[in-house]
Amino acid sequence: MYLDFAELQVLNGKPMYINNWSTKLDDFLKISDREVITHRGKVSHEAALENARREYEIYLDRAKELQTIIEVHFLEAQQELKKIEKKVKR
């Protein structure tokens, strides 16, 4: 939604400078009943990366479960092709 606002600014020919972006984003968060963080936070870079990796693994697992029949057949065909290629190389 915020990017929609930014796009409207562009379409209306209103330039947005970095200070404007920061202020407008804070205002947008406030009217959306969101908290505006005024400090660096407590999570280390490494902890954030680990959390992102963990969440990405969860996403990948879910994405695998949601594969369509076509995707399943395609992946099976890829596996079969690899087997055939190995046999041909022998």
C-alpha cells in the first residue's frame, strides 16, 4: 500500500526525497496503527540471518507440498533424464 502511495506521488509529478520517504513512511505506519521503531533493535545480524534461513526452509517445504501435478511430472522426468544420461556415459 505504501508503494501505491509512492507511485501516486510520481504520477502526480511530486518528487520524493529520502527525508520525505522517511517521514511519509513513519506517518503511513502511524495511521495504519503500526509501531514506528526509533532504535536499532535487539536482534543481531547473525540471529536475523539465521531466522531468515529457517523461515526460508519452512517456505521451501510448504512450496514443495503445493506443487502441481505438472510440476511433479516435470521433476520426475528430470530425474529420469539424469538416470538415462548416467547410463549413456558408461
